[in-house]
Amino acid sequence: MKHFQISSPLILEARKESDWDGNFLLVPIAAPKNNTPEKPGKKIGDTLLLTGEETQLLISLGMTEKISRKTIRKAGEATAKWLIAHQASKVGLRATAFDDFGIKNALDAFCEGLLLGAFSFDLHKAKRDDIERVNVHLLADRDISRLQERITRVTAIVDGVNLARELSHEPPNVIIPVSLVERVQTLASETGLKCTVFGEKELTEMGAGAILSVGLGSKTPSQMIILEHLGHGARAEEPPVVVVGKAITFDTGGYSLKDTKGIVGMKFDKSGGMVVLGIMKAVAALNLPIPVIGIVAAAENMISAEAYRPNDIIRSLSGKTIEIISTDAEGRMVLADALTYASTELKPRAIIDLATLTGGVLVALGKVRAGLMSTDEGLAEALSAAGERTDERLWPLPLDDEYFLLIKGNDSDLKNSAGIPLASSIVGGTFLKQFVMNDIPWAHLDIAGTATIKKTIIGPRKSTGFGVRLILDYLEGL
Ligand code: BES
Ligand code: ZN
Ligand code: ZN
């Protein structure tokens, strides 16, 4: 049995072509206008194995007019699945293989696809598939070290995505707030990131009542986990970018209980936090010059005699009081204190939060785009552009002041839900906005739709790691 630390057996390496003694070459081609027996079909990722003097696996990139980084990435994903299914090893790919298609960084996109497509989550299967390592060698006759640098960069990014996916997949009896802390401490010691954990004692002393309230019904208390990357050179002096993630290790809804159908899959309610961990792992591996801080706001939303209930009034870290209307609107409670902490203690240049916050974003945008709400036009534009480049697409939703009327408190400063099904994603964003202080540019990404996919209606739900590549693209561009 093989255990890969991250559930991905594919390894990329640069090699000198003249010394290469591998088994066969990957050859990307545009789909033929008419299907011919010796060419793969029109569908992106269709393959055809040609044997002869030089064995080649032809891979369709789809129709010429439609070839883009996105389709090339998709072809890479399909290729990885083929290579794993066929237990391929020592496969070559010429670094020039995409030169004819006129797409910038096509090779990087294909490599990204290969590494993304190789991920599967099978840590808990008694009989794990007998997966062998798949080595893919990128071949060139010169500038091997430059090529290796490109591969190392893409590998760092996708390792971040696959870490986010793996942790999101972990079941809720394995990942609870305290076991998550242990995982993050291991990650910190492996990467050199600085890790600070605020547990029950610290959160109580700080007055972080909002994040604590969500964990009251759980066997283990809420945790605020902070990972810091310091940056280097002159740029290390710049204010940090802070990335905050919602990490509800399981969301039952609490006393505002979810129904039998709605509760399944709520282990994925920690996706935002796991994406933050993936980002931080990659930020460390890429050794970005700028300081970046990740905050994971973790809690388990359960029911017990200790659990918070509707009509409770909670005092948050900001001092603002919140009346609970729905215990199922718990994500905004844990994020409220994390956003307050970020904006008052960390002096950031920007705060970005990622959260599976509302079912409403599924209604509005489906599983194609995540909702983007922001107080800063420049930040929103930069994130949208990064989303288009990485194919982790966003769409803006407004935050007009009038929406606040829906959550203006009666007996408290504010309510955690409008209590009526009106603009629920925007109301969620409006709530969070109240906890970002000092006019700090802030953006909220509601990833409730995009954090998971289902290939078919009955197929299993899978974590996408949505947001890791997007945020890294944004950070690399700063
Ligand atoms: N974790 C859910 C949101 C969610 C729903 C994520 C479906 C993924 C799939 C969140 O905590 C929640 O329950 N939100 C409520 C908020 C409401 C009570 C204001 C919702 O969207 O219904
Ligand atoms: Zn909820
Ligand atoms: Zn939730």
C-alpha cells in the first residue's frame, strides 16, 4: 500500500531530451475538423495511443478556435486520469509541444491540469487503489533549470490546491477544530510558517464571543488559527495581505437544524479555511516577497445543552452585539471575530475572506462563479481578473447600505440573519462588512457553490479547492 502525503501520485520533472530514455511521449494536438481513425476526437482530453518507431499518446485539445489555457488545463486533467488508469510511467512531454497553438504559458497550464487531474481522495479506503507513481518528464535540450523552475512553481501551486481538497474531504469525525489545529501545526513546521492558535482560553480573554458561540454545542471549542508568511527583501516591510477562511468542520445548522438532505456534505463547510491553508502552503513554497497572513476561523456547529440558540444575544470581539436569528447562519459569526482581529491587530493592506457562506449563492450563480462582494473597486477588479485567468471565476454582488436594514438589530446592534429569504448572499456580505474596521480594502468570496462539484446528479461530491489558484494569482501579481 502506498501513502502519498497529498493524494496525488503524479510527479513532474525537467529532463534533457537527448539523454531521455522514457517510455512514450505526450503529444497535444488540435481536434481534427473531421474525425479520422488516426486522430483523437473532438472532445478535450480524448486520447489515442500510437505505436511505431516512437510511441505517442495523442491528446486532443478540442477545436482549434476554442483552444485556451482553460481547455489546455482540462486536457491535462484528462491526461493525468489516463496515465494513472493505465499505470503509465516515465512519460515525456516536449517543452515545445504547445508552441504551435500561440497560447501564452500553455505548457504551465497543461502541467497544472496534469497535477490537478491526478488528485483523488482515497485515504480512508481499506483497500486503496494500487496506484503507482507516474513520472512525467518535460523535455528540452537547453534551459533545463529554467524549465525546472516553472515546474516547481506550478507544483507548489497545485500542491496547495490538493492540500485544500484533501483536508476538505476529511470526514467530520476526523477533522474537528482541535485536530485541525494539530494538522496546521504540522503544516507550519514543514513550511516554516509561523503559527499562532487562539483556543477557548485566549478567545474568551480577548472577548471573541461570536466565534466562541458557534462552538458552544460542540465537544471541542472554536479555534482561531493564524499562519504568517513574513516575505523577504525590502518588500517584507509592506503591510500584509490577510486571507481569512470559514472552517466549520461540520454544520448541522444547530437548533435551526438542517434537514436530512441539506445536512449531507456539510463536512465541506470547512472549505474556505482549507483553501486558506492551501494558499499559505503555496505562499511559503513560492517564497513570495510580500507578507501574507492566513486566518482559519474554525468551529463545529452542533446541538447540545450548551449550544447557542435563536434569540441569544452575543457580544463579538468588535464590541458589537449580535442577536441570533438562525444558528445556521454560523459562518458569519466565526468570520466576524476573525475580520475584527485582522483589521484591528494586523494593519493589512487588504483582507480577503473565503466562505461557503450561503445557499443563496447557489441560487444566484450556480456552481459556475463564486459571489464577490467588496468595499474596494481596485481589489474587486484585481480579484475578478485573477479569476478569469485561473478559471476560478467570480461575479460581483452589491453591498448597498439599504441591505443593512434587513439585519439592523432590535434588542442588539445587529441580527445574524434577516429571517426572511431576501438577498441572502448579500445580507451575509453586509453582515461581514460591519466587522471590517479602519477602512481596510476588503473582499468576500462566497464559495458555497464552487467549493464542490458533482460530475453527475447522483455522483459523489468532490472538493475543488476553488480559490487557491485565484488568490495565488492575485498575490503573485502584487
Ligand atoms: N454552510 C451553509 C451554506 C451552504 C449551503 C453551503 C449549501 C453549501 C451548500 C451556511 O452556514 C448556511 O446554512 N447558511 C444559511 C444562512 C441563512 C440561515 C441566513 C443559508 O444559506 O440558508
Ligand atoms: Zn449554516
Ligand atoms: Zn455553514
